[in-house]
Amino acid sequence: MKPFIDPDEIRELILTAPATKERIRDIIAKALDKQRLTLGETACLINAADPEMVEEIKLGAKELKEKVYGQRIVLFAPLYVGNLCTNNCAYCGYKASNKQMKRITLDREELIEQVKALEDQGQKRLILVYGEHPKYDARFIADTVGIVYSVKSGPGEIRRVNINAAPLDIDGFRIVKDAKIGTYQIFQETYHEETYAKVHLGGIKRNYEWRLTALDRAQEAGIDDVGIGALFGLYDWRFEVLGLVRHTNHFEAVYNVGPHTISFPRIQYASSLNIDKNHLVSDYDFTRLVAILRLAVPYTGLILTARESAGIRDEILQFGVSQIDGGTNIEMGGYSKRQHGDSQDIDFEQFQINDNRSLNEIMEELIEKRYIPSFCTACYRSGRTGEHFMEFSVPGFIKRFCQPNALMTMAEYLEDYAPPETKEKGYHLLKEKLSEMEDDKLKQKLIEKLQLIREGKRDLYF
């Protein structure tokens, strides 16, 4: 629970890490052996600016993703519970000084209405998002989690609720843990302390160290499933990538388990946006940094959100992303009131989203590209988190067991929500994936479970 970022160390590595072809190829080979890279090795990949080497890094990331995760892509949806906020962050529409923002906190019935709308899409995994405000304390968060889990609409249910909210103290994290949350996400936004002070102009969030050590307090409270992230575009992307890797190092050194997920949102337009735009990240560098992160942390989930356009998301999926949101609407109360394709009201949103496809459109496109869309929550509900997840995943069981579980959740979606054309394409893919399975015993068990799903059984998993 002490600061662990050394800016001089990171700057020195950016200036001096060698990026010869031989060195880069050795590092890629190490990553493909599923060994996590050191900070220095990651810096070498960052310094590999030659287009030939950048392409080799991308191809290595693509191969590693297939080795570890197979072809599954986990889907989720964000649900904003309240946008009251006492902070004054230059990049955020929710900043306290933004008088144009329409402030809303969903009450119980409004929250239920949103969850029903999401379940009627076919969603099974949500991340609840809150501003930083005294109203949104640990008890409030825990109560809203309980409401979400209680909502059932037709065959729909939410099986995993993740949290993106303000840092808590240890007692607060314990309260939230008891609500059976999944991952607790806290993004540092920028690991560069000087820049952090420039963009966080007021509120509790202005305290760099309180935020940096927040997920240590979560670990101390027993939450071993945490998510980190940086908002790319506030400072040099190379510094932020190394900050994320150092954060991962810290967790592994202190708690013997890395973060469950890493997110890397890019700055997008927001109501009352006011930042220095000298560090905005190009599409080319964004693709590079995702590939570098995949090689650096082979067993950490990488999340790519609807901040990015459909085209960028489709390109970057292949280089290491394991989770995306689908059917996303981040307006307060938006899932029940705004129809797909309607224009966004930026004064109801934290920032602009750029992928407005419906969940089914994303499902169908993933299926057409031979990805397996997954709503699986088996590991979390079987206690395979933290160190137990690493024990489960490192030998390659992610691909061995998660892919069959993904196929079962896809079959549920096809039976309960998919239009006929999507259903036909999905079952064709399912048949193809079954034919590729080499373990005959596991394959037979999967076939039996899939038949049970067709007969109406739900929530089956290995």
C-alpha cells in the first residue's frame, strides 16, 4: 500500500532499451513460451519502431492470444448507475464544474428497468459504473449489486457484476466483496504524476497516491480479482504502457497474482472536454501498444471498449483483446429509453462512444469471423479467481475449458435471443468447433450439455 512507480526508471528504459531485430525476436519467443516479460523487455518492444519489427510484434501477439485464449471473445455491457461526482477531471464529462451535464442517480425501479432491458438483449455480464460522490459509498454499491442479481426477465439473468467505481478504504472494499462482485476496476488514468496533477483539478481523485494504492486495499480486503487501466492520450503512451506493466509487477510481487484485466481506453470527445492534445494516440500506435501488452502479460485479460470505432475494434481483436462490450449505451437510463441507432446526447454521457452496433450485430460479426462469443462466468462462480485462476490458467486450461464453456453460453444466446439468420450461422460455427476438438471424452460431454441446452436447461458449465 505504498507508491511503486519510479518515473526515472521508466524514462531511462524508454531512452535506452535496445530494439535490435535479434533482441526483439528473442523477447517475442519468450512471450510465446507464455512467460511474462520484464519491464525492460517490454521497453524494448516499445522502442521497436521499424515497421518490419512492429509487424512481427503484432503477429507474435496474435499467435500468443490463440495459444492462451483460443478464439473466444468475452462480452459484457456497462451500466451507469449514477453520474454525481465531486471530482474535477479535465477529460471527463462528469466533472463537477460541468453545468451542462444532467445529473441522475438511478433509483431501484429505474435500475431494475435497465437490467431487464439488458437481459432482454441477451446480456449476462455487466459492469456497474459510478461517479465519485458521498452518495455512492460501499453500502450503496453493495445494495445496487444485490438488486442487479435479483432481476430476472424471461430466460435472462445477470451472472456476473463487475464494478468500476471510486477507491474505498479496506472496510469499504470488504462490504462490496460480501455483495459477491466480480472484478473491481480502478483506472489510474495516467501513471505520470505531474500530468495527473494537471488533469485532476479538484476532488478526492486529485490524490495520486490514494488512487495508485487503491487496489492494494482491495486485495487486503480479500478482493483478489482486480482490473487496472490507463486513459491513453493524457501523456506519452510509452510511459503508460510501462506503468501498467509495473503495476502488474507490483501485484505479483506483493499478492502473488496479477490483475485480472487491463483496460486501455483512448481519450474521446466529452462534454466540456479540456485537455492538452499533444499526447493523443494514433490508430497505428494504439494497435502497437495493444500487441505489446498482450506479449508482456500473457494471462491477463485485455478489455477494448466501444469508445473505439467498429473498424478499429475489429482490427485490434486479433492482436490480443479478450473482452469487449456489446450493445453499449452509456447514457443514464439509456438502455430502456434510446433505440439502437438514435443519436447520442453527450450531456447524458461521460464521453462519446464510437461503436453503436447492437449486441446481435456484434455477435453475428464475431461468428462470421470464426470467433466464439462468450458470456461465460464459470471460473468466478467456481472460485477460480486470484491465485486459483493462475493455477487453472497457466497450464493452458483456459483454452481447454473456457472454449467449451463459451460454446455453451453462445448456444444459450442462439436459443433464447438470436434471430433465425444469426442462429443458423452460430450453430454452423458450433458444429465446426466441435469437429476441431481433439479430446473425445470432453467433446462427448459437451455434446450432451448442448443437447440439454436445446431442451431448455441453462447455466451449464465445466
